[in-house]
Amino acid sequence: MKLYDWGAAPNPRRVRIYLAEKGIEVPTEDVGVPNSGDLRPEFLSAHPHRRVPMLELDDGACIGEAMAICRYFEALHPDPPLMGRTPKEMALIDMWERIAEFEGLQAVSENFRNSRRTFTDRAIAGYANALPQIPAPIERGALRTRIFFEKIDAQLADNQFVAGDNYSTADITTLCTIDFARFCKLPVPDECKILLRWYEVVSARPSARA
Ligand SMILES: N[C@@H](CCC(=O)N[C@@H](CS)C(=O)NCC(=O)O)C(=O)O
């Protein structure tokens, strides 16, 4: 088994944090080209999904998408549960994790990928075709990021963690979103006090260093 990773990128970190929380060790290879926004050509030609994280099993099967990889390990190692135990917990965690990816991480990405020269003609990850940058999503991504932060701040007013009483993959994706947004100079606004307190708590977990 091998996990294809990219130390500089937010999506592989979702899996690294998950594995650290579980105490699972997986042989890992960083396939990023140092000091660039590129994945190594050998990885891209062997993996048409063209994105990391990517888990390759011993039989050659390749599992892409961070949450699909976590789901695989969750089935093998259910304790401690990070994707819920009861049907209701599982559904709520899936819901909030998807909100974090689609309304948070992707909002920051649209700001990031459309504004950096490194990603000229690569405005969306995972395509071999040229996809040109456009200016409008830079501002829209910043606005959507802020709206996401306000949504999670409100959710945390009634919940210890993003999807309820327990730390879960929804917290992991939200944490990765905030750190990626900080890198893009889109910090959590001071008014989102509950979210900022939660951020301090989850950042203090040893897994956050992954
Ligand atoms: N939805 C995917 C997103 C994966 C993704 O976008 N990965 C980025 C790194 S954060 C990537 O591989 N980018 C390759 C590229 O930019 O060419 C997941 O959950 O794994």
C-alpha cells in the first residue's frame, strides 16, 4: 500500500490528519515537484485522476478523493470513530464534511487557483486540458469563504464540534480550509469568535501538525 501525498497542498493533509488521529501509519510518497505547483509527470501519467491524495492498494487498485480514502480506513479501523457510529451521526458528519469541502475548501481554491501565475491555464486541479483562469472567482471565492466561516461559527454556537459532540472528518476538512485560507490571506474574521475558539482547540491536537 502507498499513499501519494503532497506536503504543500490542503487536500492530502485531510488524510494525513485523519491517519494521525487514528494512529495508522501508511508508506507515503510526496509526488509534488518542490517549489512549484506541479505534480510529478510520472505520477500524472500513471494516475489519470491527476489529483492527490491517492491511495494505491497492494492489488493495484487506486482510491482517489480524500474522504473515499478515509472511508476505506474507517471500515478497516472503526475505533476511534471519525465518521460517526450511528446512522444519524454518520449522515450529519457526511453533511458537514461535504459543506466544508464544497462551500469552504473549494471557495478558497477558486480564489487561489484563479489568482496565481503558477496556475495559469490550470485554474481547476486534475485536468490535463488547459483550463484558463478567470478573474471573477477571485472575489467570489473570498466572499464564499467568509460566508462559510459565518455558517460554521453559527453551527459551533450549539455544537462542540462541527458535526456535533465528537471530533470528526467534518472538523478535519474545516481545519484544513482555515489554514489554506490563512495562507491565501483570507483569515477567519474577528467577529467569528466561536469559530476562532474552536480553531485554537483543534489546532492544539497533535494530529494538526500532520
Ligand atoms: N476532491 C478532491 C480534491 C483533490 C485535489 O484537488 N487535490 C489537489 C491538491 S490540494 C491536486 O491534486 N492538485 C493537482 C493539480 O493542481 O494539478 C479530494 O477530496 O481529494
